[in-house]
Amino acid sequence: QVQLVESGGGLVQVGGSVRLSCAASGRMFDVYTMAWFRQAPGKEREFVAQRSRSGSITVADMVKGRFTVSKENGKDILYLQMDSLKPEDTAVYYCAARTGSGSASAQIWYYWGQGTQVTVFS
């Protein structure tokens, strides 16, 4: 099993920044790719960004240029740096992990964190 714990969410003004963290533990040798998804009320869970063990990074077009995903060296912590935030970025942000390559489809991810709320206000 792999455990994922997100932190760093909260209230932020439009145009502001916030950094989310995802601390992973457990059978990390099973994990090849980690990702961030988000889900707004009444909407489906959508892909935000992912990072593979090899360092390959993919960022969704809707946040490209504003969000950055990174991993702390030597630690199983994945970050999501969110800049120039907009009201439409308001959502619960989830960390996910899986064996093998990632995908924008939430259905293929094995492990999920509990989520952290980000609310962008004007």
C-alpha cells in the first residue's frame, strides 16, 4: 500500500500563489508516477500535472505557465506550485500515484490522498 497526504491548501486571493505538498509513504518502490488532480463542486475530477520517477513532467494546458510540479530531492514529497491563481482554480486538489506511466484519466490511478481544498477569492 501507498499512503498519500496532501497539505498546503487554503484561501488565496485572485492572482496569488499557494504551494501544495503531497507526502508519500509505504511501498514507494511500486510507484513510478505521481500526479495532481482537482475536482470542483459538480464537476468531474480533472488532471492537473504529473511527474514520473524519471523526471518526466506533464502539465495540463489549462494551468500551463501558472502551475509547476516538482519533487523534493531524496524525499517522497511532490509539490504543486500554483501561481497567478484564478477563481476557476477553486477545487479540492488530490495527489495520486500509480505503477507505470501516468495518464490524464483519473480512473487508472491506484492510490489517492484525501485532498486539500484551495479556494480562490476576489
